[in-house]
Amino acid sequence: MKYKNILKNRYRAIFKYTGTIILILSFVLLLPLLSLFHNPSEINFVDEFLLAFFLALITGTILYFILGKSSEAITLRLKEGGIIVVFSWILAIIISSLPFYLGMNMSLTNSIFESVSGWTTTGLTVVNEAETPSIFLLWRSIMQFFGGAGLAVIALSSILPMQGMGLYLAEGREDKLLPNVKNSTKIIMRIYFGYTFMGAILYKIAGMNLFDSANHSMAALSTGGFSTKPGSIGHWDNLAIYLITILLMFLGTINFATHFVLLRGKIKKFIKNAEIKLMFFLLIIFTPLVAFLSRTNIDFSFMDIIKNEVFQLVSALSTTGYSTVGMGKISLILFFVIILFMLIGGGTGATAGGIKQYRVFIILKSIYWEIKEQFQGNYQVKENCIYKGEERLYIKDEDIKKIANYIILYLSTYFLGVLIFISKGYSIKNSMFEFGSALGTVGLSVGLTGANAPSVILWTEIFGMILGRLEFFIIIFAIIKIIKDQKYMLLN
């Protein structure tokens, strides 16, 4: 009975933490009303957001004050943090879809899809931006902004107690910038807001209006990729805007611990970071290769390279999903390199998706270590290490095993999703691209995703986006723990 009481208390705490996050969401739902300053005529859409606000407020209140009543302070473990993250994200996705469902008369599937794409910072869309009211365009960007930071990180940085380390880890954050978790999350939010404000100012100077500047800065830094225009960033055909977007995508794909190193002026340690090395290596190798192989002549300008190759490659590797040209117009070599980059993805602990550069770097490095070991003496001490953030990490065989397991699970899910696309009549090439974009939370599209896409395709992408954003093992651990705990409660 003692363990049963412990479980009850832990689930009361889980409900309380989840309630806190949903209460924060309720106030986030009021932020799209700021678009009324840009377009006052859209005041008729306010009711849908107020309804979602009150639903979130009531849900959060019930979870916090009723289901979480009398919970004791506990130190959250990773599995419990995973349950909170899964619960809060599911509730956030459902509640956030209501404005689309009620205000834009979208189907339930399409409304959920747009909400999932927003919170997971994917950027695939089933709406036509040219026909979408400004208030909904801003809501999409706001979802990506807060989804990139992470609901748990926002809560931990503001009101949740220090006992939230398991919650911090469950959001995919492994690096503590400072010994105290709360202080770490506060620094993350300062960096995040600071870069977003900077991006909006730069966009405004480059020629965007204030509304477009704010939307694109939030979406670019969160590596989300939602745009206010059907042509995405290519709508402006402006070199300055391309370069600003590339900068923001770079910043978004670097993990916050590495940002902290850079902002403290430790340039050498920043350059030594494994993910920084891999990211620049991939871009330096593939950009000229793709540029050379994509053309039948060598008569092209710096603007051409930025617009057609650099931008698309950075967008894919950072998993942002902005584009300057249609995916149907790019060369075959660039097409498949983009797929590769979407699978690799961005940095761990950043806003990006994909397998993550850290894992790919470790696997590639482990091959080098294995070969090197064969030519070393038997008595030589083996110390395999890399730089991550400000730390030198020593990599053990167990770490490599975990990473290999994750990559196998990720690629297995990828190929299963591709098979589902193929079963609906799509080509292998386009299926690989579209589901790779969904699973990597990228947002680039060859046109398979849209309002009229089959429901099975949209739901396949929905599950892919959620798995790609929250990471597989966190969801698996959470589901298994819930099942085991409920089974114990019923039998005892």
C-alpha cells in the first residue's frame, strides 16, 4: 500500500505540473489578438480564441487545483517528466486546433494537422496563406515560437520549482547552462527572445512590414518555417532577407549550451563543438558540389548560389523549411541532398528536429575510433571524447549503443512512413521527401501535403511530426510507465 500511495502522490504532482503548463497556454492563446493592431477588421475571429482561452483556463485549473490537489513536492524523474510532456503537448495541440476548426471551418483532421505542425515547429501546412486571416497567421507563428522553446522550458523558467530536472530532460534538453535548472531555462528564454527581437528588427530594415517581420523572425529562429506568404521567403526575392533568414536558421539549429559559450566570448570552445564542426563540414562539402553538379554552365552569380543552393541546404539541415524556390524546380542532386540533410537535422537541445547532428557526429566518430583502435597498442588507454557546449564529453560504448538504437528506430519509422505514402500511389522519390520532411519537423514540401490530401497521409505526418519533435524514447517510456502504473493500481 505504501508504494500505491507514492504512485498516487506522483500522479497528483504530474497533473499539477501539466495543469501549470496548460494555464500558461491559456494566456498564450490571447497573443494572436495583437494582430488586430495590424488588421482591426478581423475582430469577428476573437470569439474563437477566447473560447480556446477559457477551455485551456478551465482544463488547467481542474488539473492543478482538483486532480493535483494536496500533491507533495517531488523530484521528477525522466519517465515522469515524459508523461507530463506527452500530456501537456496532446492537450495543447487539441486546444490550439479549435481556432482553426471554428474560425476557418477546417476539418478536424486539418485543424489538428496545422496545430501539430505549429507546435512541433514543422511548417507543413494545409492552408493557403493568401486566403488566411492575419490573426491565424500570427497564431501559427506563435505556436512555432513557443513550441521551439518548449512548453516545459517556458514553465520551468517562470514558475515551476527546481525539482523539474526530469521535465527538462523530457523536453529534449540535455545541457544545463548553469548548475541550477531554473537559471538555465531563464538564460535559454533570454537568448531566445533576444535573437527573435534582433531578427524582427533586421527584417524590418531589409524591407518587410512589421507584421511580416515579427512572424518570420519567430518562425525562422524556432526553425519552424511558417510564412505569411504562399511563396515563403522567395516571395521577397531579396538578398538581404535571404541572408537574415540564413542567420536566424543557423542560430535556431545551434543548441543553447553552445550559444551560451559563444555569447560569453569563448570562440575557440565554440568552434570545437562537435555539432558546429559537422554542420560547417556538411555545408562546405555539399554546397559547391551541388552548385557545380546542378548546372550545365558555370555562368551563375553569388545571388544564384545563395538563393538556389545555400538557402535550401541550410533550411533543410536546420529543419526550418523555408524556401526560395519551388521544390519541383530544383535539380535531382539537390533534391536527394536535401533529403539527407532533413534526416540528419539540427543540434540537440536546440529548436531543430531530425536525428540530430550530435548523434550523427558520434556514429561517424565511432567508426574512426574503431579503426584507430585496431592500430593502437593493447595497453594504450582509450579516451574518446568530443566537445559539447562548454564541456568535454567522454564517450563510452554504452553511449554509442544508445545512439545507434535511436538511429535504427528513427530510420525504421522513416521507411514505414514512406511505405504508407507509396501505398497511396505516390512515387518513392516524393514519398521519401515528404515524410522525411514531416518526421524531421522540416516543412519543405513537394506538394503532397495540402487540404485535400488523404486523411491517412495527414495522420501519418501528424504522428511523424510528434515523434520527431518529442523524440521516440521519451514517448515510449511515458506510455510504458503509464500502463505499468495503472496495472499495478488495479491489481493492488
